Amino acid sequence: MILVLNAGSSSLRCALFRSGADAPAWRAHVAGIGHEPNLTVDGASQEGERPPEDDHATVARWLFARLPAAPTAAAHRVVHGGLRHAARVRLDAEVMAALEQLVPLAPAHQPQALACIRAVAETWPHLPQVACFDTAFHRTQDRLAQLYPLPRALIDVGLVRFGFHGLSYAHVARTFPHGRVLAAHLGHGASLCAIRDGRSVATTMGFTTLDGLMMGTRSGAVDPGLVLHLIREHGLTPDAVAELLNERSGLLGVSGISDDVRVLKASGAPEAREALDLFAYRIVREAGSLIAALGGLDALVFTGGIGEHSAQVRAAVCRGLAFANVTLDEAANDRCEEHIGVQRAAVEVRIVPADEEREIALSMAGFLAKNHNGRDPLSFGR
């Protein structure tokens, strides 16, 4: 059994797979860690069970006690692998130390993943563990696509565009292994990725997850001069600017109401309407850049919570991309069907449900097949 752990900033998804090719034998999701957590198992709410509120490691150990079978290996989604890790890697003390160094680049996700890795090591000291990285998928990009126009000394120490949501995009690429695909991972965090023949060409997130599209509470790309202005003229500290751009901007900031598309859609406030309009506008504008990087477009794919469930957002984006021959079947879109483009149109339009856990399980299964050499599993403590 392969145990897959996907740690979010305030959530933890846990699944057991018999193999990467099979559907999960068991899947659990704890949301709201740190504040009124709730448990879902195999898609059904478990109102009778209250997960602990403490932290990801405590929640992970609580879930381990509820596994229907013992795992033989564990695989983790780790947001940041840096430049060193361009593929999955078996975890040991040296790798863990390197991943700790990347915490400042993904402070809302990296510590949670590392805590879950340690929780597994403490529960099953000799269980082999592998990390699968969101950044790894984008290491196929040309060097120019990864560079910032900064002094070379800063480029040489790793101040480059990393890109994120890579496991979600790898799942899309597995569905569309050929052609020019624009994938839109739209959720509380949001980004776009240009994929050509299954390989990342360009993406909207950069050095951190703050770049690119407007998101739930994140601003996305802003003028660097605006950041300097906030520090110099408004007296904000760097930490205060980080909190403003990460926690109080995006849909929440523009609307002043909520970061939830469903709440904004139901609201009659003009600020809610403007927030949704700006969200779609920024997607379309960034999409134009990525279509140029692809040299055209064969397919547009929506994934992520908003991408899969908001017909309104998908319709607005498709209207904005009419110049690229994107045509939407409005009725199919309203029903959230898999194929939502007009039949036999120049550009295929699809909804592909995000499944990072399946992608991780497939990667882990491949890793085990290639590395089954009889050695004792690597292990490490705290």
C-alpha cells in the first residue's frame, strides 16, 4: 500500500493506493486545521469524528491510527524542491536539511509537508519515503523562461522563476500528452501553465507562489515599485507588506467581502462583481502571454476548485479568449461536463478534475519499480 500525503496550508489530504494505476483504496481530507477542523472520508463528511486542531503532524498521526491497512511506502507533495530537485527524490536526513532551507520560499506549505514527513518517520521508522515536488514539472522550461532580468550574481544563487502547481499540471499533461495546452489551475491559489507535448513551457507563478494571477487572498503580480512605495511612503515593514499581499489582497481584498467565488457570485454588491471581473480579466491577460509562448493553442483545460466548479468564471475566461478560437458550449459548461467546448472546434475545452494524490501515487509506484534493489529503506528521525 502506498500512503500519499498532500499537506496544504490548513488542510491535509491522505490516501492509500494499492498501485498508482488504481483508484485509491481509501481517501481522507481534513480541512480547517488550526480552526474547527472537519473530516471527510471517501467523499462523505464524518460529523461524528472531530480531528485535533493542533497542527499538521498531530492531524497526520491521528489519521494514521484510522488507516484501514498499513502502508509499505509513503509519498508526499512538497511544494518547493528548489533548483536541486528536478524530480522525485527518496527522503533522508540530507534531503530534509536541504528542504528546510527552502521554507522561506514557501512558508505557507513547506513546513506542513516536512512535519508530515517526520510524523511518518516517527510512526514507521523504516518506511521508505519519497518527496514529489510542485516545482519539478517546470524544470523542463527553456532557461530564458526561468530567468529574471536581475544581476547575474543573483541569478547564479538561484533567484529564478520556479513555478508551482506542478503535480496538478503533470496530471493534466498525462491526460493531454501531445499538442499545445493551456492549463488553468484555479483555486484559492491560482496559476496558468503552457504545456507543449507534455512539458512545461511557461507558467505564471515565479520565484514564489505570490506571482501571476489574482487569487483568493493573494494579489498575484504587482509592480515592484508599489511594494517599495508601501514600505517607503506608507511605513509598512516587509513583514506587513507580505501579510497584505498574501492574506488581504486578491478576491478578498478587492471585494472586501470574501475570498470565496460562491459567496461573491451570490452577493449583489458591486465590489463583489468587480472582484470576479478582475479575476477573469487577469486570467485572460496572462493567458494571452502563455498562448504566445506556445505559438498557438490546441486545448484549454480547467482544473482546481474554481476551475472545476465555477461555470461563471469559465465562461468569462472563454469569452476573453475568443480571439484564440476558444468557443464554449454554454449548456455543457453550465452542467460542468467534462467536454465544454463546441464540438469539432479548433480548440478543445475541457474540465480535468485535479488529482495530485493520484499523480503522486503514480510517481511513487514508478520509483519503487526502478529502485527495488533489496536495500533496507532509508530512515531518519526528528
